[in-house]
Amino acid sequence: MGLIKGTLTLSKYRVIGSLPNDFRNFTDKRIKLFAFRELSMGGNEKSIGWTSLENILDTNFEYANYSLADYLIFSLRIDRKVISPSLLKLKILEAERQLIEERGKSKIYKEERNEIRERVHLSLLSQTPPTPSFHEICWNVSQGWLLFGSLSEKVREDFEDIFKRTFDLTLRHFIPWDTNYMDPKVAERVLSINSNNLS
């Protein structure tokens, strides 16, 4: 947990969109609605949701413990079940061999192979425990920027998706030279330099 202790790897975003008038109550309801839920031992491969930064087991957010002055500070938890491709291949081959022995024929049709693959995959998923990962979020609401604790493209896509569904706001990667967010005088100078270089 880099925001609390240790090193921090992060992506910076601008938060795009209008905040509701009663933003604190809206946030409280939405963050609890999209809080992390445990993966069952069934066939789901991924579970994603918000947790408390201080206590990763707290998904109830009692007393709005994610709110600190002008900041919202919480964590994104992603649990994934990953099956080794070599293990999957081995188990499929074993199931195919067993089917051949039971039927006494050496040919397996494509539909049967697909059924075996699906059955073996679901069986392995139900036996595989998920691997959790935690990614911190520090959101400055009034200034409209947000820090997210990951550089992984896959994780950032998951984060951007759940953030949009939770808050109905869009995230844009922070670009320091974006003139829309600069001091007006600095932005004017940057634009004039760019136009002179293009002429």
C-alpha cells in the first residue's frame, strides 16, 4: 500500500464530467453499491470492486472512512482466477484419453473436443482460488484529478470501466501540456509557440 507505506507506482487522470449537487451522499451510495464482493468457487474468473484503503477487508465503508477533507481515498480490489495453459492442456488430454478408452474408438469429433475443453476449464476454475490485487486511489474532487496505483494497461482498463459505472464520470489520462487545464496566460504562450512552429 504505497499511499500509506512503501513505494508507489501510479497513473494520473483528470476526472471529466459534472458532479451531482449532493456529491458526498451520491458517492457514499455508489461506492457501497460497487463495493468488492467475494468470488465464489464457481466459474467466475474475476471479481472487482472498491474497498477501504486502511482496511482492505472493509467493504461497508462505515462512517465514510474514504473521505478526507477534499480527497476521496480508497482502494480497488481485483480478484482473478488464472489457470495455467499447460495445466489446462494436460487435463484436456487426460479427459480425451479417458473418453477414447470408454468408447473404444480413437476418433473424437470437434464438438466433443469443445465440450471437453469447456467442462475441464469450468472444473479447474471451480477448484482454483483467486489471486487478489489491490490498487490505491487518491481523488482530489475540487481540482478534478486522480491518482491510481497501477501502470498495467489491463488493470487501468478495469479501473476506468468500474469508475465510469460507479460515478458516471469519465477519466482522461493526465497530460501536463494539455492547454485546457493550464493557466490561461501560459496556455496562450504554448499555443502561440505551437502555431509559430507550424508556420
